[in-house]
Amino acid sequence: MTKPRVAILGTGYVGLVAAAVFADRGFTVLTSSQSLDKVETINKGKAPFYEKDLDELVAKTVKAGALKAVHGRREAILNSDIFFIAVGTPSLMSGEADLRLIKETAAAIGEALQEKETYSLVIARSTIVPGTTRNIIIPLLEKHSGKKAGVDFGVCMSPEFLRQGSAVHDTSHPDSVIVGELDMRSGDMLEDFCKQVYPDGNVPVLRMNMESAEMVKYGRNTFLAMNISYINEMSRIAEIIPGIDIYEVVKGIGADWRINPAFLNAGCGYGGSCFPKDVKALISFARLQGVEPELLESVESVNAQQAAHIVAITKQELCGALKGKRIALLGLAFKPHTDDMREAPSIKIANHLYSQEADIIAYDPKAMANARDNFIKDTIKIEYADSIETCLKDADCCIIVTEWDEFRELTAETFSRLMKQAIVIDGRRVISPSERDKLFSYRGVGLGTPKTSEKPMVIKLGRRLIQAKLINEQQLREALNEQEKRGGLIGANLIKLGFLKKEVLLDFISDQYGLSVNS
Ligand code: UDX
């Protein structure tokens, strides 16, 4: 089997990762970009964005002469046999996918096809709603080439399913390849190519028509987004019940062979460049077709509420107003191992906090520059810390938004030493149970509220006493322990343990709450 020469039109996550992986598997790959900067960066052996393992692979394949970036599409097409359209399809205000780049690329391929004598294959790789390849891409290819699809050139639609942060791994080891074909010859050509890329024979190739292939992509992403909204809603229910832990519940749910627990991690909601965009696009596509997509709408609204829910818990733990409270956000990227901030839950959380006049300080191992320059610009006032320690210093509360590994290693001692009060809202459940018990206060997503926090007035009084420097954290904790073991009011326990004089407490309560307390 001769190896086809490959062109990848688009150098984003999808395009460049595929280009580097195919080049690494022995193909000659040209990747085209409209940006001279990007072309230069890639040809220097670097990826223009951060993605785990990608820099190394680009460096290796560029050095070996297998991968080259070119400016403009014509050169890439004229020197290749199969071309992947891997350009972005961002959301328009209406929720529909913006097809501008798809159309431009299809027209450019059409023009170059005019000059080609040999049969070649065009593959749509971008995420596009069902019917786009047949009704938009093919007519443009035919119009600009003066040739006939299915006769002079082939067309397939083959979506990709890579996850950011593990894009190189996912593209190197896909669970399957979907081949949506215009005709058998096009499908055969793509299947042959896939067999050369994945010669071990353990990647099934599923052949279908182009519309079904387009729908598979939306099907997978909306199904996964639905799982996440489902588990976030379940976790909100679980949080009301003391002692319940949604992460334990998921182990039980997932033990049913019909249910895969992989995407049932409760958290701060889904973000990124795909789930939010694809749910929106399918909603808007369904409506245009006259179908009311009620389930998908709920998936979206549950996701939006999750950020508000995290802020509501924060407010509870801080006993009321957020105004002037210093809130440390650990994690900004929409998920770990990437600097991507697109639709990141941190933006929504920061917005809620800012609108309630909290002072926000944030730290992320990779995404701070991107957040500062492109996402959280003039709209929100936010301070950026250069380390976890600086971020936590003197904070009233910490919210863990992204599950970076370094946050998993944090101990109660670090929080207690640095923060004003070690109050932690764990939006990704990264703090180990033994550490969380030592914190002044801990709330984890999907974790039934512990008994002591069921009594906000008690905590509120305790915190106010600490703020007034009448007791310290340790003394409040001991009084709470005493209350759990033997009952009794918190004030009475503080007095019993010798931490506070009765008269001081009574004066404080009458001063703070305007109550005249009877001794
Ligand atoms: C997703 C799809 O997984 C991938 O197949 C598709 O090609 C592109 O979209 P990606 O956006 O890179 O990939 O990340 P993914 O790991 O799927 O996470 C998306 C969002 O969902 C993140 O914000 C993540 O934190 C959240 N998530 C994921 C959860 O909240 N819980 C989970 O159990 C899984």
C-alpha cells in the first residue's frame, strides 16, 4: 500500500495534533495556517499553544522532515493526496456554529483541485451539524473546482474525539474511527489510510453515511455533557443529606455494566471549546428543524447553575456577604494540563464573586497569562498570584476550581498557616478526607454537609468571636468537637472549656446581635 501524502488545513488543537501524530506514524504531512507567526513557530519545532507532549512531537517530526507548516492552503493541497479540513467552528450569538472558515477552506480546496490531475480525497474533520458536508462543503468544492464529487475526487466526514490535555494520546490511540462516506471509493481510501495509521488492527473503523458521522460527534459530546449535568444535579441533592458522598454513590452507579462512570465526576460544571459549543449548536440546529430540545436545554441550564451553586456554598461558609472578602481561586483553566480558558467555569465563578464585591486572587499553573490577556480582562478586577502560597495568603476562603495535581497535595497545615481562616470549597474534590477533617471548614461538591455546618448560626458566632480576637480557630474547633460529643451550646462549651468568660460572651452577643441575653 503506498502511503498518501497528507495535508491538514488548520493548526488548532485538532489540526496540529493530527498532523504531528500522522507525521510520527511515517506520513509526509503539510499543515497550513493563515498566520505567518504560527507557520514560523511550527517550523522551528514548537507548538503555538500548550498541549501535553505536543512540543516534543512537533520538534521530532519537523526535525525528521515529516511535518512542515506552510502559509496558505494552495501549496498544501497541490502537494498532497488527502486533505483534512480541521478549522474552527466557533459559536455565533444564536448558538449556531460559525461556518465562515469551513466555507473559505472548501472554496480554497476547490480552486486548488482544478489544478490536480490525480484523484484525491477531502475529509471534513471539524465539528459540523448533519448535512453540512453534503449541502455546503461539496457544492463549494464542485463550484470552485469545476469537478464532480464522487467522480473526480472523493469526500468523507470523519469527526475527531480528542480531549485537550491528552490530545496526543487520544489521537494516537482512538477507540474507533468514524468514516462517513460520500461513496464507497471515498470510504475505502480513508479506511486504507486509517489502517496504515493504526496498523495493529485494534482500532475499529465504523463506516456510515456523512450525515450519521456528523451526528456521532454531537451525539458523543452532548451525551457526555448530559452525564456531567446529571451528576452535578445529583450532587446538589446529595449535599443536603449529611454523610452522603456522591463520589461513593457513583462507584455504586457505575458498577452496573450498563453505566460507564468515567464522565460522572461532579465538579464546577463543564467548560472548554467543545461541550458548551456543541450543546448550543445542537439546540439551535434542532430548533431550526422544528424539534424542541428540552433535555439539551436542561443540560445547559444545570451547567450554568453549577458555578452559581459553588458561589452560594462559599457565601454560606462565609456566613453571608462576600463584600470585601478575599477569595482565593485555585485553578483557572477549564481542566488540568492545558492553558485553555474557553468557557472555563472559573470565569463564571469569578463573575459571580465580583458582582458580589468579593476581592479575588487567583493562581493557575498554566493558564494565568491566557486568563489575564484574553479572558478575564477589563470586566472583572482580579489579582494574580505567582504561587499557591501567595494566593492563599490572608484569604478568607479558597475555592478549588481546577483539579491540578499540585492542588491534590495541599495539606490542612498549609491552608491553616496561610489563610485568615482555613475555609475551603473543594469544587473538584481534590483534598483528601484526612486533610479535610483538619480544616477549619470544608465543603466539597457532592458531599453531604457535615453536622457542624448544619448550624450556620453557631459557625457564624464562632467566626465573629475569632474575628473579634476573643477566641482562636483551635478553641472554636475544640468547642465544636465538644458539642458533637456531648451536646450543649457553642457559647456554653467555650465557657466550659475555659476559652471565654461568660460576661465577655454576653456583652459580645448583645453588641453584635442587638440581643439582650439573659444570663
Ligand atoms: C471534549 C470531549 O471529551 C472530546 O471527545 C471532544 O473531542 C472535545 O470535547 P475536552 O473539552 O478537551 O474534550 O475535555 P473533557 O475532558 O471532555 O472535559 C470537558 C469539561 O467537562 C471540562 O471542563 C471538565 O472539567 C468537565 N468534566 C469532565 C466534568 O466536570 N466531569 C467529568 O466527569 C468529566
